Amino acid sequence: MPHAARCTKSARFRALVARRTYLDPDPQWADRAPTLAGFPGYSDEDGTNILEKGIGANGEAIRPPMHIYHLKHEDAVAIIAYLRSLPSSPK
């Protein structure tokens, strides 16, 4: 790429960054993502409620960005078994 094109691209990029607006976090979004490998801290019932009904372990509806699933019971059980089969990450 010629030097003039690189400078123009760089200037264009800087202008876009300068105009960028930052969004405040959406209070409806979950503030953390749970560990899924090994499915620690969740019972099978918690898992089926999450995957079949969209209800979290705390009894509240799960929040974005988590997608609310309406899976069949057999599919939810299979996913939970898979998550439990994954090695938990070391702390």
C-alpha cells in the first residue's frame, strides 16, 4: 500500500475513533458470566430451569446477553451432562 494511502487510512481511522461514543453498561445485562466447564455451583434442576424455562438459579429470568432457550427436557439433560463432563478450569 502506498504511503499516502496508509496515511489517509490512518487519518480516517483516527477520525472514526475520535467520534466514537461509549455506551454505558445496560443495567439489564448480566454483570458476569458463570463458569460452564464442569457446571460447578448448579444442580441439574438449575440447569433444566435455565435451558427449558429461562429461569436462573436465583429464581429470576436470565438476563441478556444470555439467550433464553426453550429446549426439550431430553436436550437440556444432554447439554448438562456434556457440561459436567468438561474439566473445570484450575483456579
